[in-house]
Amino acid sequence: MKRPEIKKKNTAIPSKSLSRRTFVTGAAAGAALLAVPGARARYRPQAAPQTLRGNVFDLQVGYTPVNFTGRERTAVTVNGALPGPVLRWREGETVTLNVTNKLAHDTSIHWHGMILPSDMDGVPGLSFNGIRPGETFTYRFPVRQSGTYWYHSHSDFQEQQGLYGSIVIDPADADPVTSDRDHVVFLSDWSDESPHDIYAKLKKEGHYYNRRRRTAGDLWNEIREKGVARTWNDRKMWNEMRMSDRDISDVTGYTYTFLMNGQTPDANWTALFRQGEKVRLRFINGSAMSIFDIRIPGLKMTVVASDGQNIEPVSVDEFRIGVAETYDVIVEPDGDSAYTLFAQTIDRSGYARGTLTPDPAMGAAVPDMDHAPVLTHRDMGMGAMSGMGSMDHSRHGAMKNMGDMDHSQHGDMSNMEDTDHSRHSGTGSTPAYTLHGGRPELGGMQGVWYTGNLGHAGHGSDSPIAHLPSEYGYGVDMRSQMPTSGLHDPGIGLRDHKQRYGRRVLTYADIRNLTPTIDRREPTRELQLHLTGNMERYMWSMDGIKFNDAEPLMLKYGERIRITLVNDTMMTHPIHLHGMWSELETGDAEAIPRKHTVLVQPGSKISYLVNVDAYGRWAYHCHLLYHMPGMFREVRVV
């Protein structure tokens, strides 16, 4: 008997005159509008995002009035909906997308995670000039993959204002994942504030939205628990660094309303199922700044796909989804029960939620949020060391004068191209390295490239940590000396959930590709790239160099490289490489999983392989929207 279905409601090359900041600002970016003359009918959240199928799509980017908090504001939307429509494609076909700009300033759409020609990638200033007001740009490319992906603007802060939606691609052959019902669960964050105002506040005070900073009461509680001496040493360390151990998220529930498929927690987005069905939930984190921890109380989740790629099924109770990541899970709910889809933010300042139910009249309890996490020495890049309260943190401390410090601990790095690297000679397990670049004001280098004995593909990097002179300026307030591996770490706020709650949490080490590794070549060189910043000044960069000052990373077509990311900050960063897969090295060379976005835990390192198989200019950046202006590099494949 056929199961009844639930009805759902309703190439140009950039000119040389373009600024290097065009990718994020757009050529004529303006402040968010709070009122738009001649705006169309009021937006009303849909029971589910509209789904568009086929090969040709007409998409209009425009203004739409919205009201999530009791105050009317204006969103930037696709086809008048937030999120935009679900685009349903089929692997092996070619899609044509006509995007018309009805805004007062430039726009763009980036097809996140799609493997496509660089001129179709949708990044103004790199891929094309952007879409001018009143104009239509046609994207056309073959669909070379299947799975769950999404799209969003790469102009100004339009992604924060609502310009995003999901992509579901059906495989050309039989889907290895079987389910009876399929729901997209799109997570996002909304603020009534203009994103420009949010960014301006962060630039003036990086902790502006953190309402969980320590109080006098917290101090007395610590003294009772740890004593005066230990409390003094701990507080002295944090104060010297001008950092807070409760600085988990830059932008929080103080200004954000967290949405599930465009609906607030009170609106309670609802997904239906029938008795005995297997339900596939396609989770997409399309937020600007919010990392979510997802669970469904009373239901086990079987994770079957990560970033659109099928993986060996993993049964978990909870998983973290970074900004821009996607995870598909299978659940088998009981036909007599309703369940809450619960997505709490990493800092526990709020949540998005919905209900999975066999009956729209049946609800489920909303759980309390878990305890708010606190950063530790591990998150400072000091490894698993304990008893650190009395150590000398001068080299980790406030870096306001570091530009003049003695770099003898790193050797004479003023002319590293000609330096004798005999201590990294390539013998044993330690590879040789060279430093590339050529800007004298930045120390004469643009990155550390290791060569020689790099170990085996799939097993990660054993290369020593090397900090460049560019990391010793006012734009960097911390450097990881002993970063831990991010593979087995579920992340800040989740590490004790097995012991505390009995909940198994997904880690990257659990992810194995469903099919054998395709490219088994060893990497010929390794790039060690440091994620850097100064929280007090709200400055973000890579290797201490912000995007405007950075030279492109040059890659050779056909080579296979390893990228090792070292997080020198105490923030969690989702890093996205456009145009090519990031093949995560989990220690199993036989089933290396492919991702488009990699979450890098504070004070940790993680490695992945890149098969350089796409010519052109590509973006490489942190996907936290307000980090992106600085923590961004151009990648050129020649």
C-alpha cells in the first residue's frame, strides 16, 4: 500500500578595479533597511519551506517584512521566504538558476559545498562581479554529487538578514540510505539589530553580547571550592591575558532569536510522521554565528551523512553542528509519541526547537538547556596539562608589546627562505619546512610549508608547531604551544555528557566514508595555517595576517596537499574551502571522509587532505560571518 504524503504549505571575471573586500561588502553595500517603501505583503512562516524541483529555477532576491519578536523588521530573502525554497536537484543533470536582484545594492548566491567551475561559485571579487540591482545573473553548472547542501549570499551581511536556503540532491543511482519520509531542518539566527550595528559593537567591545561574565558572587564561590591561593592564580592568569573563560560565542541569545525552518521556538515548527516509518532529518546550520548542539530526547539518531557525503552509520544521542555544516540522521519514532527537535547553542544562551509528531495536536516537552561551558587550559592550546595556575604565561599574556619582543625562541626568522633548517631536516618523522611569501612588513613570509617525510595519508600531521613573526603583533593575543587533536574531542560543553547524562556525542573520529577512499596518493607538501585573533580588539586573521594584507595561497593543479589548521584562539572556528573537498584525516586511510566545512576546536589542531582538481580563484575562510572579513584567504589554483 502506498503511503500517503504530507502536503507542504505553501560568468564574468572580476575587473581589476574591484576591491579585495568586495567578497564581503559588495560593490555598493549599504546598511540594513528597517523599512522598505513599496514592500510586498507581510511574510508569514510556512509549515515547511517550499520545494522547487527541475533543471531551471527563477530566483528573486528582495526585501520581505518579517516579525519574529513583536517588532517588524525587513529581511533579505529568496522568493519572499525565510529560509528560501528547497532546491531539489538530481545528480548527473545540469541546473540553470536565473537570479534576479531586486535589492538596492549588489547581491550574490554561493552554492555551498557544490563542486563546480570557479566562475559559478558566486563570490564577488573572486568568481564574478556580483549581481547589480535590477540585473539577472544566470548560474549554470553540472551536478556532480548528491546529498544535503545549502546556498547563501556572499555579499555584505545579507546571510545574517535571511538570504539562505537548502539544496537536496537525489543520487543518480539507488540511495544507500533508505527512509520513508524526509524533512529538511534548517537552523539559523535572527537579530532585530542591523548586522552592521552588531559588527560595530563587536569592534568596540568584543565581549559586548556576553552576558555571562564573572561576578563577585562567582569569585566567592571559587574561593570556597578551590581556596584563595588557587583562585588568585587562576584569576591572575585570565586577567593578564585580558580574556574570559566564559567567552564562548561572540553573538548570543541576548540579541539573537534562533529559528528552525524560519520559525521561532514559540512558533514550534512541526514535522509529521506515521507509525513504523523511518524518518530522514537533514540538519543544516545556516546561521551567521551560532553553533548548535542537537538532540532529540527519547530518540537515538543514526548519522548517515556528513556535509552531503554518505558515511558509515553511527548511532548517537547528540551531535554538534558548526556553522555551514550539514548532517543527515535517521530516526525511528514511536507512533504513540511526539518528540522535540532540540538545538541549543554552544554557549547555552538560547535554542531553536521543533516537534516531530504523528499528530499535529500532540506536543512534546522542551528540555532544559545544559550547563553553560567554561574554557580551560586545554582550550588555550596548553594540551591536557593541569596545575597550570602558577606557570609563567608571559608568552601567552596580553600581546600589546609583542611586536618588539625577542624572537630567539623561534630563531632568526627575518630571512627564513635562506635559513638552515637542519633541526627539521626531514630525517626520522620530522619533515623539513620552508616559509613562503615576500612582504617585508609581514616578516617576509606568508606561511609554513612542510615537505619531505609527511607520514601517510589519512593519519594526520606530526609536523612541529611553528609560529611566524606575523603572529607576534597587536592583532594576536594568544598562540597555542601544545594544541590537542580535535578528532576525538566532542567540543567545549560536551566533553562530560557521557558521564553526566549518559549521552553519546558524535566526534569527527567517528566519521568514516561509506565507500573506500578514492584518491590514495600521499601528500607531497603540507601547509600549516594558524587561526589567529585578538578578542579584545575583535581582530581575526590567519597567521596573524588579515585578508586585506594577505597574499593568495598558490596551489598547483593536480597536486595533493595536506592542510593542518592550528587554532591559536579560544573560539571554535568552522573553516570552509570552496571548490574542492577537504578530506578529513581521522586515522583510517581506507575510508577518509570528505567535508566542505571543518570545525576547529579552541586550542586544537586538525588535518585534512586536498586533491587540487579545480582551476581558478577560490575563497577559504572562517564561516562565522563577523570573523570572515579578516579570517579569509584567497586560494589560486594554477
